[in-house]
Amino acid sequence: DVKVTQSSRYLVKRTGEKVFLECVQDMDHENMFWYRQDPGLGLRLIYFSYDVKMKEKGDIPEGYSVSREKKERFSLILESASTNQTSMYLCASRTPGGATQTYEQYFGPGTRLTVT
Amino acid sequence: RKEVEQDPGPFNVPEGATVAFNCTYSNSASQSFFWYRQDCRKEPKLLMSVYSSGNEDGRFTAQLNRASQYISLLIRDSKLSDSATYLCVVNNNFNKFYFGSGTKLNVKP
């Protein structure tokens, strides 16, 4: 079974703080993702990474950055946390896919971040 | 226009009922389709991929209609444990996944 873990389940930070969210997967997947989930808006892609040190912006990258120094670890950084970044943050990794397989994503348990 | 649209529900059904959800997608070039299940305050978990010919996994049947750009999920003999939010997910290329907002199902005793 794919295992994706996230460093914290719940986090409370103050406005202006720098926040690090860590994600680790154990399946040697090349592709990893950070989403946020808000009521009524579904999951929205912040950033993804397709290899070590490689990253691409998703649909809502503003206010966030990412780091992928090792294949198994993908970090999301909030440079200066704001109240509108209060959300559930979900990390995922993706199967390699191929001719007979679809690309399937597996999610970590999520980090519920509150910025006050 | 949203990439993926779902009826948010809730669908309230008795145990043993059959229930169906639909989901529409806007990009005709979409390649892969999935249903995920999400319990309250938990992460989404893959329920099943949806294949062009339709596929079944126990009490769950998924169908894809490319001409009308919708996918469906049918749950037979509903159990209390099926109560959850069901997310429709569409993949447009290898790293672009679009999620519906989810359909909430409540199965009542």
C-alpha cells in the first residue's frame, strides 16, 4: 500500500509567520502534489513536483513556495502566513501510470492549518 | 465554468437502497477518470478508476460517457458505512487533476 505521511495533523500559526508543511511518501513516486481544500471549492492545486528539485505552479501558487530536495519528501512553505491561508492542506503522490495504467493519486492525512 | 461539476447533495437514502451520482466534465480531451471517497475531516481515498467500458467493484459500478462528458457511480445495497462524500476526479494530462466539490451521501438505518 502507498503510504503518504504529513508532519502535522493540526497547526495553529500567527499572521506573518513562516510555515513549513512536510510530506513524505514511501513508494518512490516521482510526482508529488500540494492541494488545499476549502468548503464549496473542492481541492485546488497549489504546486506539484515531477522530480527532485523540479516544480511547477498549480492553479493557486500565490503566497506559497515548495521544496523537493529528496525524492520522497515534498515541502510546502507559506512565506508569510495570512488568515486567508487557513485551510486543509493535502499532499499527494502519483503512480507512474503507463500504457495500461491510469495515473492514480494517493493522499496524506492532511494538515488543518489555522492562521490567527 | 468549472472543470468538473457535481450535485453537492446530500443524498439521504435508507440502508439497502441503490443510489447513483453523476458528474460532468468540461474538457473533451480528458484522459482518466476516478471516484474518490472522503470521510468527514479525512483525506480522499481512491474508490475506483473509471474505464471506458465501465467497471464494477463489488457493490460499486462506474460508467463513463465520453459523448455526453459525464461519469457516474452506482452504489447497490447501500450500507451505513457508505456514508461519505464522493469526489469525481478528472485527469487532463499527467499532472493535471480536477476535483469536483463532492456529493454527500447519508445512508440511514
